[in-house]
Amino acid sequence: MVFHSPRACAHIARQMNLYNHFRYLSRQQLKLGEPKAQLFVSNLTDRQAVFGGGQQLRDCIDALVEKHRPQYVVIANSCVAGVTGEDTRAVAKEAEEYWGIPIMAVDGHGFLDGDYYSGFFQAGQLLIERFMKKQDRQPGTVTLIADRGHPDSQAVRELRQLLQHFKLRVHAYFPSYASVHELEQVSASELTVIMGGSKRGYPWLKKLAQTLKERFEIPFVDCDYPVGWQATQKWIAAVGAAIDEPALAGEVERAQELRLKKQFEAAGGMLRGKKIIFCIGRPVDFFNPEWLLELAAMTDAQVLKIILLDSLSLEAKQAVKERLQAFCPPGLIEESEQGLAQSGADLVVTTHELLDEKVRQMVLPLLPTPGVAGLGEFLEKAGRLVSRYGQRGGVVYG
Amino acid sequence: MDSRPGQYACNQSGSCAMAGAASFFAGITGAIVVINGQLWCYFYAKRHVERQSAAAGEQIVCSQVDGTAIVYGTEEQLTKTLAHIKTELKPNLVAIINSCAVSLIGDDTSGLAKEAALDCPVVCVDSNGLAGGFAEGYQEAAKAYFNQLPVAAPGETQRHSINLLGCTTGYYNADADYRELRRMLALSGCQVIAAPGAGSSIQEIGCLRQAELNVVLHHELGGALAQLLFEQYGMPYITLLPPYGLQGTLAWSEAIVEAMSSRSAAWLSLQQEIGCLEREIHQGLLDVQRLWGNLWFDQIVVAGPTSTVFALAKAVRYELADTRRLTVICQDRYDWVQPIPGIDTVLASTSTCQVQAELTSLQGGLLLGSSNETALVQQLGIKKMVRQNIALPVLDEVVLVASPFMGVTGTRYLTARLWNQYIRLQELLD
């Protein structure tokens, strides 16, 4: 992976890797010696901003190919390269001809050409174009089209086990974390399943699934990452429909319902009758608030009010309100109207940390674990929080 | 051009020039920093600052420039942001930092700031990300501040007074270190007039010329500023390695006293304190040494900002521990440092292959660095070693107690930490 950028931009990417390192370490999921894409940077400076950075990029590619002999190279352009009008594609083409390995450039230039997901999509498209060929179908195989971290993460494990109930085996995880061998397997999949998780990200991942369908006739499950029970039911039905096994989908749903009941027996009772306040400061493009109300109803908890945090713009607040209207939520108020008074609440479930250290707050992750496992995780953590001795407050990250 | 192998590989995790510039300005009490750029870079710079100081992080806002603004200019977004600052925040100073991309389009940021008619001084600066990292951004910000806000001539110079230059809360443990330095300086009868970028207000910085001497703490941050103030106002300065270890602290304070016109009578108090602690540590460690042996590491690696790593490496080698081989890895330029006997190898953090080779031999060793080096060592499967964070980023430590590493008190903490970890290391069975 080459950043065509100033060195410091690559430091930021390195720092994101560093977070992942410690996150996996803390969850005992760190795998030593696992091959990873190495990060390189063309190191654009004032000089290249004036005279062009094409040669610098080429030197970078030559040095890394000579030393590391990678199977392929992907170049990501920074906004600086965009402003100075670098012809990165031409450099990549020339280097590819010289070295005889795929060397590709993502078209987007930092924030100039869309957001995170557009870059993610472009990188995925490049990999499809360069590594995938039509081949015989391997029955019962699935490719997960995902942006959910490591393929061994709890989220991916949950979807793997759900798919196993349909006798489907995940044999590729695309586009991140995929080796060339895995990339080459993608076009042999019987089905692709999208793990987006947000209104903003899902369409981009769906576009990748559509590309695979158009090129290799691989159907995909057109249903996003299932957070909450109703979403899980919907997802199970969608998988059943995609493989034409509605009866099997019914069985899978019943098995998951049983699993859910066990989760509630174990931890759900701890929330019964508890008073909850929801604080929402994340736009609906990145957050699905319905499942919280669903969960509160399932646990017999009492939702006192829902506070829309001031971090939301006026438009974003309106979008959350419209999304929640169908559920007739109790006391939907804005932070600017009544502040953040949480008196009487046993638990505050929030998208953003609140400054009041006396409050028992559960901070929701950007993307919770899907399926019944996700509900179980929430119940267990929320249960522990409300069971805290006396009046002790504090934060638990969901 | 650096032709060493690995110059393009990125295994280091320094921060960017924008974070450096933002750290300087957010270190001025009452200032508001406007990142005139995209949200992504803003969040990165803000997070860097607020991890060390939540209050400083709150001083940073963003104009939220988008792709269209790179074509048509940032006027709309910046004007809106400045209007919000004027009506809602009422700062003492506004610093506008253009992101790398905005710097390249050449917007007239100063003109827009003038039109906004803010009720306070405004400093505009390009983040300088194409010139380097944190240090370059900090330097550029400091230079812009003093070029745009001249310091008034003093009525008279105050005896036994200094300014600390090249200080930032954007370094690991910085707040605790500065408190210790101020305590020591006060004990030795020396007054600190201002520490630009590390908590001084615009008014305090305005009195900077009352000081007898400028003392550069971190040369990579404050060296250029000291030179600028010398050229502009004739202010004398000295550049010293930061005071780590008791001998290092003594040498640091002696150099300051020597550079001033006269010696304060209180100077002896600091000398006495250092002497007392030296005896205390010597006696306190006797039993431990009898039981656990000497503090020995097969290899020591010290990685971080240049001034910090050289000063710490010297203290470790001369006073705290023994080793077969000591390597320092510098995040910034190090051509200004005189060779220090006892430091076997000096590397730039961009020399990825050589850095990797040094870290590979850390079994049974000591790593003084950041979580970045820790992660690299963990990836190599090395578990039996002592490590202590001395630089950012830090993702594997809780810091709730102010524990300086600089100065007299810092030596106490550092000695105890290294010894306790060394004992834990001996307890690990092979």
C-alpha cells in the first residue's frame, strides 16, 4: 500500500493500525506473524508540490518492489496529490509494465473526491478488475463484502455462524484483509453477503456486490448488517430467499429465537423495570436508533426520554425524529431545550460520552455486533452497569 | 534525498505539522485555533492535543472545508467560522491554520480574517505539512506568532528570570514535566516569565522581553524561535538538552545560572536537593541491588522526539542502568546534537529497516519509546523486556498521577519505574 502523500498523512494511517493492534491485543485476537499489507509513503514535500511528485512516486514503487517483492501494489492519492494534479495512474501503468506485477492507483484524492466509502469502493473495484476471472461455482461458498475489521472479529464470527445454519461457508472476505488467493476465490462464490452497517456505507458495498453479480453472476443478499432482533429476522429471511430456502430460513430463525431467549434469561431480567434514557448524537446515516427501542421493549425496561444531542445539526435532528416517529417514542427532546438532566434514570444509553461522571452510561459503538450475539453483548454489559453497587456511576463501552 | 533503504516504508507514528501548529497555539491560554481544512485532518490534530490536555483540545475548531472550496476558495466556510467565534467564543487570540491542501490554493486567509473584524489579534499560518511533521508545524506557528504580534520593549529586565522556549503540551508527560521545571527554577530563585505554547497567556508572552535569558527546552521546537527572538530583539539564549537524571538536572540548572548576569542566592537550595536525593536513591537501592543485582539490560533503545531521546539516553547510560549497547531513534532532525559518548547508534525513525533490526534484539532489553515501538516489538514476539512510554502516541498506559520524568522529582519516578519493572522482568520464568 502506497500513500502518495506527505509523510505525516501515512503516520495517521499507521496510527489507525496501531489502534487495531491494541484493540486485538486487548481481546486476545492479536495474531503474530500474520501477513499484512505494508504501508509505504511517497513522501511529498514542497519541492514535489511545485515540480510534481511523479518521479518520487516511481522511486518509492521501485524501492519497495525491489526490496519486498509484493504480489501487487495499490496507490492511494492524498488531497495534496489531487490539488497539484498528479497523474498517478500513468506512473502506476509505467511501473507495472516495468515490474510485471499489478500496480494500481485509486482514483480518489483524499477528501476532494468523496468520503471514506467512495475510496473503499474504488479500491474494491480495482481488485475485482485485476484479480477476478469467471470460473466454476463452488457450491455452498460465500464471500463477505465487508468493512468490519479483522475477519476473526466477533461481528464476522456471528455472521459466519448464522450462514453455517444455511450450510453456507465463508471462503473469502473482501476487499480488506484478502490475500491474492482469497481474491481469486471470490468469483467462485455461490453468494455474496454485504456487511456494511450504516446507511452511508451500505450503498457503496452494494455497488461492489452488483459489480460481482454483473461480471460473474453471483447473487447477493440485499439486506444490510443485522443489528437488533427484527433486523436479524429480516436478514435471515433475506438469506433464505436468496438461496431459495425459505423453510430453512424459518428453522434458522427459530433456532436464533431460542438462543435469544437464553440470552434474556441470563441477563435480560436485570433490566426489567429499569429506567433508561437514550442520548443520540449520531446522524441516521451512521446509526440505526430503532433497535434500541425494540430492545427496551423486549426487556420491559422503561424509556424515560430520548435526548437528541447538540452535536447533531438541525437537519440531522429532524432525520432522527422522523425515523423514530413510527415508534411513538416517549419524550423526544433536544439537549438545547432541557439540557442533559438524567435524574431518575438507572441507565443512560448514549452515542457520545457525557461529562457527568455520576451517570451510568453505556456508550454505543459505531457498529454493534450483529445478530443475537450483539443483543447478548448489550444485555450483559448493560446488566452489569445497572448492577453497580450503590450510586456509583461511570462509563461502559458497548 | 535520503537514499537509505526503507525511507519510503512507514512504520513510525509521528504526528503531522498541523498537530504541531495546533499544539503551539492551543498552548496559549484563551486562544482559539481554527483549522481551515477538512474534518479528517482537524479531528486528527484535535485528538492529538486533547489526549494530553482536554482543555487545550476544546480550543480547536474547524471551518469544515470540502472539495468545492478547493476550487472556489474557503471564504464561505472560514467567514462563517470566524463569525461564530466572534459572537460565541470571544477569545484573546485567533490562530488560523491552513491545511496542506488549502495552503496550496493560496487563499487570502489574512484578508478574510480582517474582514471578519474580530475583537482580538489574529495569526494566520500554513500548516507546513509538506515541510515535515509536528516539530516543523510548531516552529512555523511560533514564527508566525512572533512575526505578527511583536513583543513590546520592557521597562527593565528582571533579574534571575528566563523564558522557556520549545515547550508544548503535545509531548508525552509534558504538563508534569513543566510543573517540575517551574518548581525547581522557583526553588533556585529563578522566575519564568513566559513559556509560549505551554500555558502562557498572550499577556504573559507580551512580557517576554523582561526576561534575562531564553532557555530552549526542546531544540527541535524552540531552536528557531530562540534565534528569531535573538535577531529581532537581541535576546540571548541557550539550548540545552532537557534535564533528565540528577547529573543532567544539575548540569541544566548550572548552565542556566552561568548564562545569567548573576547567581541567585537560592541556587544552593536546588543543589542541596539534588545532593539529598542522590544519597537517598543510593541508600534506598542498596537492599534491592543486594537481592536483585544491578539494573542491566542487554540492549537499550530510546525512541521519540530528538531532544528527549538524547537527554534520556544520556541519563539512562550515565546514571540509571548498564547495558551492552544503547541506540537512540529520533523522530526529527538530529544534526544539531553533538555526539554523546556512550550512545552507540543514532537512527532516524524513517530508517525503517535499521529500526526494525534494533528492535529485533530487544529480548531482555529496555525500550523507552511510544506505543508504536511497543507494537512493533510485540509483533516480533518479544515479551521479556522492560518498556516505558516516553513519547506519543500512548495507547497502553493510564496516566492519572502527574509523574514527571524531568528534573529532581522526575529522576525519583523514573528510577522507581525502571527498577520495579526490572524486578517484574526477573520474575518471568523462561
